[in-house]
Amino acid sequence: MRYLSTRGEAAQLGFDDVLLAGLAVDGGLYTPLAYPHVAPVDIAALAGVPYADAAARLIAPFMSGTIGADLLRAQTEAACASFRHRAIAPLSQIADNLFVLELFHGPTLAFKDLAMQLLGRMMNDVLERRNLRATIVGATSGDTGAAAIEAFRGLERVDVFILYPNGRVSDVQRRQMTTVADDNIHVIALEGSFDDAQNILKRLFRNAPFRESVRLAGVNSINWARIVAQTVYYFTSAVVLGAPHRHLSYAVPTGNFGDVLAGYVAKRMGLPIDRLIVATNANDLLARALETGRYEPRGVTPTQSPSMDIQVSSNFERLLFDVTGRDPAAIRALFASLDQSGGFDIPRGPLAAIRSEFDAHSVNEAATTDEIARTFRDADYVLDPHTATGVRAARARLAVDPATPVVALATAHPAKFPDAIERAIGARPRLPAEIAARLEGAERFTVLENDAARVAAYIADRARAARV
Ligand SMILES: *Cc1c(COP(=O)(O)O)cnc(C)c1O
């Protein structure tokens, strides 16, 4: 399988190189030349198959030409071994035709573990095969950083630098990053917002001498391997609920558009998904874009669902690429307009194509709290605030179409956000014991000002790949 950049000015690459590259050198995102197709009989055959097996079957066509089936199977199995639930991603029903897909049973209690545990193993394997070291720099709004740190800690071939917006992640999220003692892990509290951190990251990737000197690799949600890994739970959950014979919709708490894009890819692969419902918090860029056709970031508003406090949804570019007929010049023009005038208008045809598959709902703070309380009252089930936005959006869809089941993705464990839960239901959820114990350790991090050159120097001083 070969991959091309959405901006059309970077070389086509194979899976291993896309895995290491993250962002393409032209600022675009890698996307496969064609989506592999999974026939209905092969979807049906996933019934009762362990998650690690299903993952290996679904991911293999994206990696064709790299490693063999046995090694991939060993990687998916090892990734699954770090989860606390045997089903990996179990479903719970909370109302008629309304299901929650629990994606929070991994080591950092958020859905990012599902992709990251696999990504860490895949990257280490490629680097070993090539006898190289790499440097991972990630920007996190909370959960990606912890997930990357857990996936890469102690690995000999990779140093990890994680930038998070100082003071804008929850206590648990911060401690999950800062209490890890491994020497290859470096946590940077940036004096700025998540978008500032993401901008610095983009600048580091565009700085070719720097990128090459530390062999920069990306693990943010633009990394194609993460998207692929996330398609798996759409398939496994749909099969449990009757796919390929029954259509379902999915409601997805959304920030960078990675998770919901994986649903879109699963649909392109042949999974019978009806609607993909984008749930945003008060940071409603995508809801506005789908409603008005204008993609126009505004400042970030801090909310009780910080992992969705994002104003640029990077993966949206991959959807735009498809709906514009895979025209890189069109994508370059849209993003040039974003850089120059702070926004762009999605052309009419592409907008109609997006609306034919996606809904979007913005869920404000009061409605989020109300949804946590309501689901607790009605179903005795505690939603985290991110998941609550998805469940709220799912209920809105069910009000329009009560006959098609909706699966809301539960992207975090409620115990990561105890203050929000206490506000809603008057009680604080407990962390699983083994996780609580780990967070007791001493914290280790460095505060840096919002300055790309300063961050680059910090990394260059410490990355082992930079030493000869
Ligand atoms: C990252 C994250 C999201 C947003 O996912 P995207 O792929 O960035 O859209 C939602 N909820 C939680 C808990 C997250 O960690």
C-alpha cells in the first residue's frame, strides 16, 4: 500500500515511512492511494474473534509490503495485553438503541491507548529493522501525551518530548505524564494553549535541518497508523450489534477529528455506517463548519472536556481531500486561505458530500453536566464529560431516527475528571487502584515559553538521535 500527501508536494511513501513521518514535508497529511475493501462475509466473520485477531486482519491490507501477518499479530496481541478488560473495547447499553463503546480500559484510561499501544510497538520494530533512533515530539491537550508516554517509556530507540498547555489539563492528566521516571521521557509544560503547542510542533516538522538532525517522528492524531488502529473498534462493535446486516450510527466526541475520521475510513472500507455524528464541546468549529460551510477557527475556550478544547481539527483535511475529489491544489488553496485570512469556505459540492454522511452537534457546558446527571439517573452509568457530549449528540440523532442504533464512543474513564462528575452527580468516581498508585510518584517536567526556537534547542540538547 502506498500513501500520498493531501497537499500533493511530498513523495509517495510506504506504510513504514508514513508511520515514522507523521506530517508530510509539504505540510499535508498522508492518506492511502485507495481504501482496502472488507467484503460483507469478512465483516460477518469477525463475530466472536478476539480483538487482537480482528485488529491484525483489518490492519494488514494497510501494511501490505512491510511486515508479515505473524509479526503484526504479535504486535496487536502485545498492545492488547496492556488493557484491563478482556474484550478490550466492550459495549454497554444505556437506553433504547443507545450504546456506549468503552474505549477507556487501557493504561491511561482514554481511547488514545487503543492506537498508541500499537503505534509504539510498530515504530520500535521499524527502527530496529533499520538500526536507527528517532525522536518523538507530541503536542497534547491532555490524553495523547500520557498515551504516548505509556506506549514508548523505556524504549531504547525512541526519545519522547511531550508539550502540553501549562495549567490547562486536569490533575490526573498531568500526573499521568509527569510521574513517569524513564530517562527517554521529557515532559514540557508550554506557556500557551494547545493550539500554540500544535503550531510549534508543525513548525518543528517544517524545519528540515532540525527534523533530520533528531529524526523527528510524529505520534499525534494525524499519524495515519493511529487512524488505522482506530478503525478496528468500529468494526468489532458493529459486528456485535449485527453488522453487516444492520446499519448503525456512531456519535464521536471530537477534537482533532482523528477518531471520527477512523469511522469514516471504516465506512469507506465497507462497514455499513449510517451517520457519523461529530460531537463538539463549546469549541464548535466543526459544528459551525458543517452548518454554515465556513471553516473558521476562533480562540479556544477552556471546558470540562479539555481533550476537545481545540480549534484546528487537523484530520478534517483528510476528509476535505476526499470530498474535493482528491485534488491537492484545492487543498493547498483552502489552507493558504486559512493561513492568510483565518478561514475558508468549503465549496458547495464537497460540503454537500460531507453533510450526506456527517451530522455535528455542539454541546455546551450546562448540557454536558445535565447529560452526566441524566444518564446516571436513568441508567446508573457514569459518563465522563467528553463521552457526555457524544451521548447528548446521539440522543439528538435518536430523536430524529429512533430506529437506527447509535453507538456513542466513550473516550475517557470518568475518574480522570472527578470535578466534572462531582458537579453533575454529587460524588467523585474512583480511579482503578493500580492507576491511583502509579500517580503518587514525584512529578518531573520543564516549563518553557511559547517559542519554537527555544523548544527546538531544548529537544536538540537531549535527543539521543542527535548524537553521533
Ligand atoms: C483526544 C480525545 C478526544 C478527541 O479525539 P480526536 O481524535 O482528537 O477528535 C475526545 N475525548 C477524549 C477523552 C480524548 O482524549
